[in-house]
Amino acid sequence: MTAQRLEKRQQQVEELCAAVLRALAASPRLRYRGNRLELAGRAFPIRAPHLHPEFARDDFRSFRGVADSLALRLRHSDRALHRSRMPASPIERLVFDLLEQLRCEALVSEQLPGVRHNLMHRFSQWAEQFIDSGQLENHLGLMLFTLALMSWRLLCNGHTPERIQDLLEAPRMGLLGQFGAEFGLLRKTRHDQAAFATHALNIAFCIAALIDQLEQQLGSADERRDTASEKSLAAFALLLENDGGEDGDGGGIAGANDRAGAQDGFRYRVFSRDHDVEQVVGKRVRAELLLELRQRLDQRILRQGLNLQRLARQLSALLAAPRLQGWEFAQEEGRLDGGRLSRLVTNPNQRDLFRREPLRPHSECVVTFLIDNSGSMRTHIESLALLVDCLSRALELAGAKTEILGFTTGQWNGGRPFKRWRGQGSPADPGRLNELCHMIYKDADTPWRRARPAIAGLLKSDLFREGVDGEALLWARQRLRQRNEPRRLLIVISDGCPMDSATHQANREDILDLHLRQVARQIEDEGEIELYALGVGLDLSAYYRHSLELDLQQGVENALFGEVLGLLGRGRARR
């Protein structure tokens, strides 16, 4: 199965899970995409270790179990109360959150046997995976795993795998000797979150103290680093967001990429910018070829039978803002016009003695289309060129300015920066190693009619290589910031995550992915530019707050333009 099909399948699984979550939690404003949970637009952090499945190794029932577990958490846990009791230490937070999650799972109704089965399956699968990982061979993994199994068995009637029952007996008795009284009260207070939290906190404090004692017994700091403790922490998802805690402004149940980025203080780097270029397509491609490509695009548009005039009216209604248009005189209502009062003396029946300043809609905005010019987009580029060309023309008819930009790399698998890095001995973590190529198909001040040939340059597929999305977003944002229009929109069109082979091979694999998330969140939080994304066959909501998945299998019909208008309308309503 190809990577794109795997990503498509994962998207379908997450859509089903999101539907389950909304139904069980009775929360229509809930989103679950890209291993993120958001409630009313804000992230909902979950730290319980068994709620981080991986699509490559976990089955569908595990994802259903995670969705059911999160729904029970939303339904039965008072978030404000939980946040007010949340301790500061990472290990204490992990234990406290795990116990609260299992408390909510224990409250599943007997009328939902399927949900209970999914919960049991997910925890059991996570337990088996943890055992197979070899993390029980160190003190930290053994202690935390023993606590997790004990709590699951007490609260949810779970079963300890037979192959480790003897192994867990000694640490289980040791832990009960430390907090046996508190532990026994967890089940009795599972229906009272406040009382349960008191006992859970005492257990969390005790576990943290035991781990500190054991760490001190291991010897020097160098010896401790050589143990498997750090691996156990990662296995228990102790990769917390750097968002200041439980408010969730920075993440949600983020995927592994986000958690890792927060853990080690992710900072995007560039090895060299010396060979980055910005090119005007109309000057780079031969005029004869552009005319030939334009004729091909025009023939495709003619066959589609699109209603551009109606689209322009719809865009005008969507983008226009009211603006005063100057005074209208000789009106029968409005403000009294002193210059016409003398007419009232000569003709008492005179009524047109007023003036008014009407508000008329005016589309004073600029829209930038930022198109991913990576190799995987070649399959769809003819349909996308048609879409962007028609939208640009309709926007101009509606009175808005438009800009069409593209982004790719100068070479495949790294260019001159990569060779320079190799010549310097291949130092670790060099950052981005390819040379960027940012392309301008149409700038905002060039009318559509004059830019027609250059827009058709989108069909020249040999311009397409790899993609560094985060830096392309920053480039497009900078161009929009130089505009004077009061409303500025940036619409990204892409078919997936960033990809540059050389950069991925020399750095952590998620460097470009993390940077894209970082930049998109920054633009959305600033609020001066409206950011939207059109995903070609894939959902991009893991990166962008306002996104739409395009289905180009049926061609570019009027209905597709309606979906794009709907996205812009929803995004404006939420601002």
C-alpha cells in the first residue's frame, strides 16, 4: 500500500473516531484529526499512555477504544476541577492523569457493551506492546507499568497478562505497602471526582518520591543517563506540551511529532540560504510554450461549462464589506439639506429636501493562492490550474486582487547546500539542506488578462520537485503584509505533509512537519491574515484550522466552487 493510501486510510479511521466522539460525548464542536483532540477550538491534552495509538502497528479496534475512552473522559470529568488539582512534576502529572482516565473508563454504562469491549481491547493491546518493548527490564518502566496494571484491574476489572503475573507480584506488593490504603479507596470514590482526586494525588506524590529514591541509588548522573529510564518515560508518553500546562493552548493530544518537538525545544534551522531563489514564471518559461499551455487550459475550461458570472456574484457577497459612497441629494429621507430649505418656502409640498450617504458593498481585499509544486502534485495540477485560474478571474470580477504563488525546491534530494554540508563533514542536525525555489505565477497588481499565459505555467510539470511548506507560508505571509488592503486571505493548496529527502535524512524526520505546524499556528494566532487550506485528496486539518478536502475525481464542477465558498464563509464566521 502506498504512503498516500495509508494516509487516506488513516484519515478515514480518524473521521469515524471523531463521529463516535461527538456522539458519545454529546459535543458537536469537537474535532479529532491528526491525533489531535480539540474542543470548541481549544486543545484538550490527554497524557494517559494507552491513548496514543500508532496507525502503523495498531488495529482499528484500538482506535475505536481510544475514541470511546476520550468520549468518556469528556462526559464524566470536570476539566476545571482536574486542572486545579494537577501537580507540577511530570511524573506526578502522568500518574494523576492516568488514574483520572481509568476512573472515567470505569464509568462506562452496562448498556454499552461494545464500548467496554473496545476499552478493554485497547488497554490490553497497549500492555502487550509495552511488555514486548523490553521496558520492564528497568526500575522505572516496571514501577509505572505495575501501577497502570493495578489501577486498570481495580477500576475496570482488567486482567494481568499471564506471562508477567509472577514478574509483577513483587513490585505490586511493594507499592501496596507504600499506599495500600489510598489505593483501596480509588474504586469506592470513582463516582466522586473530587474525592477520587485526593487519593490519586497522594498516590502520584508517593510514586514520584519512590522514583527519586531509586534514581539516587543508581549512582552518578552519567550512570543514570546510561539506563533505560528515558526510554520508559517516552514509552509512557511523558512528552508533554510546552504550553504551560493544562490550558491546552499549544497542542491537544498531539501526535508524536508535536510531543517530541515540545520536549526538546524544537527550533527550525536552515543550513544555507545562499542558493534560494524567487522566480517569475512568465520570464523563466518560453513565451511560445506558455501560449501552448494556455490554449490547453482554455480548452479544458470551455469543456467544463462553468458559470463564472454567478461565481463572481457569490464571491462579491462573501468578501464585500460596506463602505460609504458619497452623498446623494434630493432624497425624501435622510439628513436635512440646508441648501434646499429655500424650496420649501416657495413650494410647501416639496419633499426632496434631504441627503444621505449610502453604504455599498465593496470588495477591498487580496487573495493569495499558494500552490504546492512538489512532484506528487503533478497528477492533479491540470484540475488545480483550472480551479485557481477560474477563482482568480471571478475574484477580479468581484473587485478583489489576487496573487498566485508556487513553491518547490531547486533540486531533487538536496542541492548545493547538501553538497556543501557533505564537504564540511556532515555535522549533525544541519537543518534544511535543499535550495528553495519560490515562483510567482501572478502578482497582485497584474490583471488576470495580462497574467493568463503565466498562470498556465502551472502545467509545466518539470518545475515540480520537493516542497518545504513552512518557509513557503512565511514567504507568502510577508508578501501579503506589504499589501494595503484591509482584508487579506491566504489559501494553501497541497496534497500532504512537507517533503525534502536530504533534509529528512540528515535531521529528525519530522523537522519540516513541525515547522509547518508552527508557522500555520503563528499565522492563525496573529489574525491579520485569514489562512485556509485545500487538501488534494487528503484532509489537512492536522496543520490548518480551516481546511477542505478536495475530491477531484469528478472534475472541477460548479459544486466544487461552492464547497470552497463554504470554507471561506465558515472561516470568516469563526473569526
